[in-house]
Amino acid sequence: MLEKQPLTPDVLVVDLDHTLLRSDMLLESFWAAFSADWSTPFRAARAIAQGRSALKRALAQRALIDVETLPYDERVVDYVRRWREGGGRTALVTACDHEIASRIAAHLGIFDEVHGSDGILNLKGPNKATFLADRFGAGKFAYMGDAAADLPVWQAAGRAITVNLPRGLRARVEAIDPEAEHLVTGTGSMKPYLKALRPHQWLKNILVFLPMLTAHHFQMPAFVQSLGAFVAFSLIASSVYVANDLLDLKSDRVHPRKCRRPFASGDVPIAHGGVMLAALIGIGTLVSVLLGWPFVAAMVAYFIITTAYSLALKRRAIIDICTLAGLYTMRIVAGAVATGIPLSAWLLAFSAFFFFSLAAIKRQAELIDGAARGELQSVGRGYCVGDLPIVAMMATASGYVSILVMALYVSSPKVAELYSQPIILGGICCVLFYWISRIVLLTHRGHMHDDPVVFAARDRISQICAVAVLAFAVGGMML
């Protein structure tokens, strides 16, 4: 229960970033602008030379921020609302650019006035303290903030209210105001950070073991090298997922499920996302170097393509599907590079068609999901609902072609060198024919709510199919 609001002071001044909002508007603006224009980092570098306030104004003018979907701290919003209903006045005073702050205040409708940085003066720390003392009078306002930068403001305020303040800073605030009120609205759990890495997506990186398995190189060195490639890919892939979530904040927040992602929901601060991104890339690069420079080159290529996908290619119809299929295949290529095992043309041809099918199924699922919500255009993608039949046709046709490649491989002279009973491998074609047909049908019915690979890992029928494929492969080799 929150404490009863006092009669004095009459004015409650509220900070925005990490106080009223479970995010940082400077970083929100940066990533929103970066998502729309890849040159944003260079423009930001030029703007920062004129000061932090100028940077905020430049980003605010380029970013398309949907204030209605921002992750507000509902307990803080309720606190401000009850203060106002009790007869007190409220003011939103923030270092965020005034234009964005005004839109947020207008949306919430709980503030009597709003003040923000104006492109010249950065309304933070001592600047904010001076501004508030001049406007309301020293000691005649209560201030709600969240960081060490607010200490000068609390010194000028008549009452201190903190939000999710670290324990060490609480003591400093209490030295200023022994009656300071501390609101704790966060959980402090590490689960959202782990969720942001999307460890369930690491399943895709098992593809790096395929060159070793299909060539029957079962020696320990090949396994260790493949395992290293798996670790490197998992780290780099997680960095890409973090970057993609930061770039997709706007579209994720209007999605019924993606809005619960850690950055979109505010469970993980955007500033921490940047640190996670750098750490994952750094550690992933170190592991890659241990596997040799050719593998480093493969990882650099993967990172460049995934970055291009996040910034632009995912909005291009067909190109996005081709890119996703290529990224799956690159995992196989990286596994071959890490182990030094020559790549089979059969494996490359099969993977190209098979993963094009899965990528098309993923787009088909998104379109069907959007159509169910009444959306005619896929948000952040280059498709509309009318494209559904074409996308479904591509998914089915490409999947069937991958089975044809598999059937031709089974009947080729090459397979006799690796399998004593190649005819048994024909069973794999039958399983894949059933599985692809079933996945396309389930997607058409609106039952595909995740990435097809992740769906398969959780789906009992798909698990049975995987065991059957493995049994046919072992049977063809051992019998």
C-alpha cells in the first residue's frame, strides 16, 4: 500500500526516464530513428558536438515515437493520479526533449504542466534543480526521481520520493530528507535478461554439427570444433536478437505477444541492452578467433547480413525470406569452416530449399496472425494479407523441392560411400513429406504462433518425426 499523500508541498514534480516511464527516451529515440534510417549513428555523432540537449532535439525530430504504447510504470502513474485527485498540482519535468514530453503528458492527462529540454538547455541535475527552485520556490515542491543525477533536485525539494533507487543511493537521499519515500516497482529478477538472449533460439545453431554428421566425421577434434562453433554462433545470434528487439520496439509494442519482450515491456532497461550487445559480440568474437580466421570471416559475414536484415532487408518482400534461408545455411557453412570438412553440394541444395520453406512459413504465420487481428498490412514487413496464398504456395513448393533433392541424393553414387543400405534413407523423404505438409496446414489454420524451428522443438508430433529421421539415418548406416 502506498502512503497517504501529504497536504504539503502542493506540487509534485515527476521525472520521466525510469520513473514515470520504464525506459529512457533518449535511447528510445535513438533506436527508433536508427530503425528507420541506418545513418542515424553518424547524425547523432554530429549532433552531440553541439551538446546533449541538441542531440535529444535532433533525435526527437527524426524518431517516430508512439507514446500510447510506451512502457509506463503503472504504480507511478497511479501515485501521480491520486496526488492530483487529492487537490495537489502535478508537473512533468524531464531532461527528455520537450516535444516528446508534451505528447506523453497529453496522452496520460495527469499533469498540470510539462517542461523538457529545449535543444539548448539540458534539464537535468543542477539545471533542473535551479529551474524548479525558480519556478516553484526552494523547498516548496516534492520531487520523484530515480538516479544520482537527481540528488541536486532532492536538495532543492521539500520532499524526496524515489523510484527503484539502489540501496546505496537511498542512504544519500535520506541524508537529504530523512522522511524520503521509496517506491519499489521492479522485481530485480534476472529472468528478463536471460529471456532477451532467446536461448530457445540456440536450437537453430545445432546446424553447425551437420557437416560433421553428414560426412561421418565422428572424431573428437571435429566434435570440439563444432561445439566451439555452436557457442560462438549462440553468442553472436543472441547479440543480433538483442539488436533486433531494440530496433523493433515500436512494432513489438503493438503486437499481442511480442509486447511482452523484455525491452518492449521495460523489464530490461534499453541502456542495459547496449551493454549486453557489446558483451555478446566481444565474447563471441573471442571464441571465433580460437577456431581460426576463416571462421571469424564467416561470423563477420553472418553478423553483417543479420544487421542488414534488421535494418532494411526484413522490410523487402521475398528478399527477407531469401535472407532468412541464407542465414540458416550459413550455420552449416560455418560448421564446415570450423572443422575443415568439405561441404556437400547435396547438403547445400537441400538446406537452401528446406530453409526457404521454413522462412516462408514464418511469414505465412505472421500474415495469418495479423489478419486475425484485422490488419491488412504486416507491420514492419513488405507483405499484405492478400499475399497469403502466394507465400503459402512458396512455402509448400520449396519444401517439396527439398524432399526431391533428398530423394536424388539417396539414389546417387555418393551416398553408397557413406551408407551400407542407402535405400533405408528413403524413409526420411516420407517423414519430411508428412512433416512439411502438416506444418503448412497448421500454419494455414492459425496454429503457428512461433518460429517454425522453435515450434517443432516443442511439438510432440515433430519430435516423433525427428526421432524417425534419426532412426532411418542410423539404420541406413548400420544395417
